[in-house]
Amino acid sequence: MLRMTKCPLILAPMEDVTNPPFRKFCKRYGADWLYSEFVSADALVRSISQTMKKLAIEDVERPVTIQIYGRFIDSMVEAAKLVEEVKPDFIDLNFGCPVKRVAQKGAGAGMLRDIPLMVDMARQVVKAVKIPVTAKTRLGWDSEHIIIDDIAEQLQDVGIQALAIHGRTRSQMYTGTADWEPIGRVKNNPRIKIPIIGNGDIDSPQKAKEAFEKYGVDGVMIGRASIGSPWIFQQIKHYFETGELLATPSVAEQIAIVKEQLTGTMEWLDEPRGILHFRRHLAAMFKGLPHFRELRIEMLRSNTKEELWHVLGKIGERYQ
């Protein structure tokens, strides 16, 4: 059985976010377990270059999981074998992505409408590889079909070694508030022996603490709150250890983080794509600065490294 460290903080898989440069930053700031972007099994089997690139991992990231998704068992099994060759610590099966282009085709959260297929897919992938296989899913397709209790037992029974549960249905997408009660119910089910990881709305040390203490989960997964704030893992750990809230890095520190992370992203992609890709991180940084709107717009409109470095220089001068 998969064993976990005490109160692990886990970086959630996010498309176009959890690439190697960002993962390494989160690791530096205390993330215990990293997930890749989710990888299309069909594209992997067809050796699509941009998809194959998503399999890159480094030892500094460990433990690290590569997550795959698809709607056909054969391609998922073949993709899992290909993933195993790059030696991640775990392979994760995405049964929770709610976006239309994935779920409406039967993959990701679309699996919540065909539980026998989901369970058989998990069974076949577990049989096909030697490394641990985990899964991530949601509470159900909609509020009328909260079926996570049954799903958890069935996935455990076919060999899934840990289960991450997002406290929303597919129909909710990312709206409303995550419901942790069903997650806690699964964790406290005496039949469940595998680690249960909770996911949804963890954006503060206090919420992370509540997740462990109130719901008893074995791990907490953090997604959107890490965008623009990779230091959230450090803040949570500091709170766990001292009971005190750790301040957000200074403006100068955030500028240094932007430059280093963006440089890594540009090296990973190229300058134009790296800057475009990094804008979602920029949009979430420098929160709370007074009279920052114009500089934020200028920052997000920068199309070259030189332009962006110039704006960052102005930010540093104004808020030093």
C-alpha cells in the first residue's frame, strides 16, 4: 500500500500550468508531491511532440506523478506503459477534468457517467504497469448523482493506491464552493484503506489545517491558489509548525521570483510562448498593491522579455 508523509501538500495537475519550471518552484517552497499537466493518452500513443514534451521530469521534483486521460482502455493502457518508461513515482488517471472538450467526449469527468468503464480502465492500467497507479475524480456528474462513496471502494478494489477527490461535481465546473463533507465521508469509511487526498478551495493555511483536522484526509491538494503564489506551500507549513501566518514575499522578492520563473518558462518553451504562457501567473501576482491597475495592464501587455523587465523595474521603483 502507498504510504504518505504526515500532512503532505500536493500540487494539483493543471493544464498549461504545472510544467517543469513551475513544479520546481513549488517544490522549492515546500510542495511535497507534484503532478504534471494532464496528458492525452491518444496524443501520447501517436507520439505528438508537444505531448511527449510533457513527460519530462527531473529528480529534484520527486515524488512526481504524470497524469493521463482518455476514453479508450487500449490507448490508456498503452499510454501508461509509455509513461512508465520515463520513471515517474506514480501514474495518475484523470477521471475528473470537467472541461467540455474532455468530459463531453467521455474522458476525464465524463467517466462519471460510465462507472463500469472507469473501473475496468483502472483495473487494466494497474495490471499493465509495475509502478503505483492513483486516480483523481469528482463527487459525481451532478448534484443528483453524488456517487463518490461507491467509486472510491470500486477503484480501491481494482488496485488504485490513492484517490484524490475534488469536492465538486462535473456540472459545477469550478463554480460555487467545494463540498468537503463527502470527501470526509469517504476517508472515514472503514472499508477504505488507501490514502484519500482532498482537493477544492484550499487557498489559505487555515483551510488546509481544517481539511486535515476536520475531514481527516491523508493529503491536501492545492491548485489554482498556487498560480502566482507558489509560496503558499511554505506559508501553510509555517502555519502548521508555528500557528503564525507567514507574510507574502516582498515586492522585491516577488520580482525576483517572476524573473526566475519566467526565464525558466521561456527556456522551456521560447520567449514569445513563454511570456504568453506566463501571463496567468503574472495576473495573480502583486496582489494588494495600491494604484497598481495601470502597471498590471502594462505588465500583461508586454510581449518581449525586455518590455516586461522594464515594467518590473518600474514596479520595483514605485513599491520599494
